Amino acid sequence: MAMTAIDLVKEAKKTIKEVSVEQANTMITSGGSIILDVREVAEFEAGHIPNTVHLSRGVLEFKICDHEKFQNRDAPILIYCRSGGRSALAAIALEKLGFTDVHSMAGGYELWSQT
């Protein structure tokens, strides 16, 4: 039976480290984490968390390893998207690429911007 995008996200969320907005804010304000926005360019330009690296989900695997901020694969990374689906899938991809401290923000930018 074929899976849907929602099924893929549900499966991803079973294995990734997902953090609440409150936990994400701690990661953001501590300054020790790389914050990664995987939304599309127009979404990013409409508003984003300060000091964020932007790499759209569609090109993530192709560009992240060449990006200067992602040379240490053990550095903590907080990923977000609009609502948490793309960031969950991105977290799986980064783990497969060897990144070891990857977190996806539950509720995404949508929920973060309401706090």
C-alpha cells in the first residue's frame, strides 16, 4: 500500500527528536544551535526566526554539506518549517547524512510566531 505525505511525516515523527516551541526558544536564545528554515523562499521572505539559515526542503540534501555553517555534523541543529511536516522529513534526511544532533520544532513557524 502506498504512503501519503501525511503518512511519511507520521513515520518520521516516530523516530526524530521533536521539540516544543518553548524548548526551541531555549535553543534559539542560547546561541549554541544552528537554526534552519526549510520553507520555500517566499515563506522565508515573509518572515522568519532571526539568525536563521535558509535552505528550502527541495534542495536541502544537495546544499547542506557545502554550507559553511554545517561543517560540524555534531553541532545542534533546530529545523523548522510552516507547521512541522517538512522539518520532520528534513530531520530524517539530515540524520541519514550523518548529522547527529537534529531537532524539529513541533508546530513550526506558524506556532512559534503566535508565542
